[in-house]
Amino acid sequence: MKRVTGRTMARLFRPLLRGGVGAGLLFSFCPAWAQAPDSLVMQRVFSYSENNAQEAEEFQSNVYIKHLYQTEKRNFTLWCVPSMYAIARGQREFVSEQYSRMTFHEDGKMDNQRQVYYTTIPHNRRTMPTLLEFITPTLYQETLYGDHILSPFHHTNKVFYRYATSKIDEKRYRLTFRPRYVRNTQLVHGVATIDRETGRIIDAEMHGEFDMMRFATIATQGNEGSRALLPKSCRTNVEFKFLGNRITSNFEAAYDCPITLPDTVSVKGDRQLIDSVRPYRLSIKEQAIYDHRDSLRANSHQPDTVTIDTLMQQPKPRKHNYWKEIGSTLGESLVQRMRFSSEAGFVRVSPIINPQYLSYSRRKGFSYRFKVGAQLNLSDETTLGMTTRFGYNFKQKKFYFSLPLRLEYSYRDRDAYAEIAWASGNRIYNSTVIDELKRKMGDLPELDNMDLDQFDDWNLRVTNNLPLNNRLAVEAGMVFHQRKAVNKHGMMEMEMPTEYRSLAPAVSLKARPWRKGPLFTIDYERGLSGKNYLPYERWELDASLKHRMHRLQTLNMRLGTGFYTRRDKNFFMDYSNFRDENLPEGWDDDWSGNFQLLRSRMYNESDYYIRGNVSFESPLMAASFVPLVGRYIERERVYLSSLSIAHTRLYSELGYGFTCRFFSVGFFASFLNTKFQESGAKFTFELFRRW
């Protein structure tokens, strides 16, 4: 995207200037960057939140939010952008309004209960939902919006910003800020008005870009107590550009509105109700959009043809085009996330054409995933839910699925659940099959090329998880495996079984002794003996820690071991915490705890393993300083993983990866002891993941 110049800022803020917002604040950037900031003023700004923390308390606020969407340019590619399907054709200007009750907690988190929603977008749909994150900037938190964009007003982030101050009068200072080293999507620049005596932010103007959008925000803060830590009004202009499309959105939020609606109110599409709670008038442009919509609705009730008849004439209602509606819904489901919800529950369907679920690695090639989720509310404390995952690997030409059904309920005022999960499982290897064939038939070279040691694993797991207290939980159940030979015809020719089964009671103990400490787990399975069932006994111990640090930095650590104390001659070494996943969840779940270059069969050839994984994630680490493209790097990550198994030297992987608005990519190298083995890469799409 192009650099945000002063002229662009003026264009973005032109509607705000007409409304008289931010007078004396806009475009007041201090040119004298050589001037050192007033250290006392900066100290008071950085410590204001801490000094007023004892006054902070939970409170609720009635919030009115208004959006104006304008489609400046568009083409057919807009249909493929999530949530843009509704405005990819027809009218070019829309208005949306909502009235909510927001609860602000002492820890800085917010809950939003939407009570009234009205929009001119067809079928009351919502577009660009990511804009809601820009409604309430948390200036005093480490991040301005959720888990992204480092706030210049938090002391831990001052290393990334350069500041300048200038005196407005005896009570107020103007604070100007900009990125210290490089412009980046995780940083903003702008100006704020500061109360000299306390360091309170009176108002702030910020400019930045994130996730395909450039934004300019004016926030006016509250005056005292908890409300001083949050805005009392906020106006933001956003510009979105993608493949020739250009959408602008102007939205504003007003807090502490006087009208309080009952908690039970949840209304969509009620024009009279939104008119009654709106705290101020619509602009001329917004009113014109409503008038145009009203005129279209009035005309839609006119008769299709006018005839002269002596009888009383009745206007013909326009026939409802169900086929058009069905076609529109099907077309939308191809590129949009679909959600159907009510008080009884919800159904979520991921878009069928979704590049985010397409990934590539050198070892596995291309893979595609698809999700369907549903939940049924049985009572206030009991829900029945399912998150179904499907996947297809193009290299293996293999279809995978996972169907977990979970019943969540309350046990001693704690959340417990019972789950039954059926899955096609991952492809598993059994080296003892080849060993047995070679003992019977001799060391024939062709045995190694017939895939006789590969099996498809179908499994069923039934478990119940009970939290004993806030730090300890126990899970118990049964695990069934049915492993079918990939080369069934070859196994029959060799007079070998084509199917192996196992049934085992399983117990897992989970403990987190400290609230922010590591999670320790102990897993135990013992296979039952019987006809066509394989007996075994397995133990696994695991410790994992996800430590969130300052400045959006995260340290992931995992250490684990597993071993078999009993096994059969036709034995499958199949671990719960050390396995080759074919349906990974993405960057955070998959890339930090697995080995990227380890051959699939290595997971199933040793009767023990010892593994360790460490990854460190941070913005503004290395690639962010690369000219031109570095500004779009959101986060970077380094990896170190090691593994010890039987009959091989210490295996290790080193890796580096980064994520931006378009994709995530990682580069890896593997070693045996210190000897280099091979290198590879992994790639996943990130485009519109938050949309």
C-alpha cells in the first residue's frame, strides 16, 4: 500500500472536519523532532493508568455506533472478500447503526451485548466486521485493538516510538509520536493532548494501517475514574483497497448514552426503535441513503402493470423469488462464513472457497481443510456442541475427517465435559510387518516398495473430563483403533492380516499448579487382550507453557516423553502427544509443537521418545527492518526442536518464520547431532483471516 501522506490524511478526515471534531488537534504534528520530550510529562502519561488503577472499577455503558460505507471502486474480485458479498453489487452506499450495552472490566477486557441493529445492507447482513475492533481503542493498554498494534502510551512500548512535546497552555501539552526505527503495521503515528498535572490523555489522533486497511482515528477520553481509561467518543475513517476495489468507511461511537434498554432486548431491523435511541441526528448523506431505501420499498408495493377495470383494483404484491434467494445464499456460502443462530444455539460453516485453509509443506505437499461447527443450548449450564473438521491431502490423495461431539455441563460449579470423537485418523506405519515378512520370505528388495507397512487409522474415543479443583482435572474413557492396510491386496497375497484392532481404557491427569505456569499431563493406556485385538501398555508425560510477555511477545515451550511397557509382536507404536497430524489448526497450534521435516514413519518406529520444542514470537524482530516489505510484517517466530528416539542420533530442527496480512511462511533445517540433513518450508494463507 502507498504511504499515508498529509494529503491522504486530509482526505480521510475531511468528513470529520466538516463535523467540527478534533478542532485544534488535527494536523498539529510537531516538526521539531530534535526537541527532547518533557520527561515529567512522559512519566505522568506512562504512569497514569497505574496511578489510577485503584480507582478503576467495572462499569457498564450504553454505546451507539454508526457506520457509513461507500464503495468508490469495485470489480468482480470483491465477491471473494469475506463479508463483502452483500455490497459487491447493487447500491454503493450503506448505513448501519447499532445500540449496545458494553461492560468494561477491571482487567481491561470488554463484553459487548448488541441490543438493536439496523442497516440498509440487504437482508440485515453485516460487512467488514473487523471494523468493530477499531471502535474502542484502549490507549493505556499494551495494545490498542485486541491483540495487535502497540500503544504509544504504554511504557513497555516506548522503545519503539519517538516522542516530542510542546506546550499548549499552562494546563495542557501536545504530545507527538511516531515509530522510532521503521514504519510497521504494528505501530501508529499521531498526536495527543495531555493534561500536564496528571498525564491524562484528553484526546488523541492516530494513523496507521492493519490487515488491508488504512485508518485514522480521533478518540476523546473520559474525565475521571475508570471512564478516563476509555474513550467517551470515537470517530474513525477507514480505507480498504484490494485488487482495484476501494471501500471507505466512516464510523463513530458515542458512549454513556442516556437511554437504557432492558437486558432482554435483542432486535434486528426495527427502524423506529433505532430512531428512538439515536443520540444525535444523521448527517445529510446518511439521511439521503435512508430516504432512497424508503422510496425503493414504497415502489416495490406498486402493481407490476396498470390496467383499467370497472372492478375495485387491488395492487399486486410482487412475487417472492425463492430461486433467486437460494442462488444468492449458495453463492454467498462459497466465499463467506455462514452463521445461523438463535437462543437455542448456532451453526457455523466456513466458506467452501477459502484460501486460509490451504497449506503447503515440502514433506506433505498441499492440504486443504474445512470446518463446520454447531451448538445446542440444552439449559443455562449444559450445551451440546460439535466442531467437525474435514481435510484432503493432494499428495497422498487422502481424505481425512474428525467428528467430535461434546456435552459440556457443570460439575461442582466447574465446567466439565463428556466427548465422543470419531476420526479417520492419520496414516500410521508398522515396521514389524516388514520385519515379519522378511523373516518368512527372505530379504526381498521389492518388499520395501509395496507400502505394506502403511495403514489408515480409524479411531473412536469416548472420554469424560472432570475438574477436581481449579488446578487439577482427571479424564477417563475408552479408545478404539481400527487400522486398515493401505495395500490390502498386497497383504492378502503375503498371507498377512489386512486389519488390526485395539481397545484400551485411557486415563489422563492434568495439573496446573500455578495460574500462569506450565500445564503438566500424565496419560496412560492399556490395551485389552482378545481375539484380533492387540494388547499394549503406554505412558506419556508432557509439560507445556505458553508465556505471554510484553510487546506482543510469546514464548512457547514443550517437553515430553512417552514409552511402552508392554507390546505385541504386531505392534503399532502410536502416541497421543507425538504424532503426525494431518488436520492441523494453523500457525499457533501446529507450528510451535510439531516437527516440520521429520519423516512420517519416524513417529511410529520407536518404543520411546523424548522431545523438546521451543519457539519465540515477537513483532519487529528481523524481517520488519527489510526496506519496502518489512512494514507489513506483523509477527516473526524462531523455532528450536529436538527429538531422541531409538536407533538414531539426536534429531533437531531450526526454523524461522513470519506472518503478514497475506500469508505465513516458515523455513526449517534439520540436523542429526550437528550434521545438516535437509531443509524445507511451510506455507499457509492468512489473507482476511480476521474477517
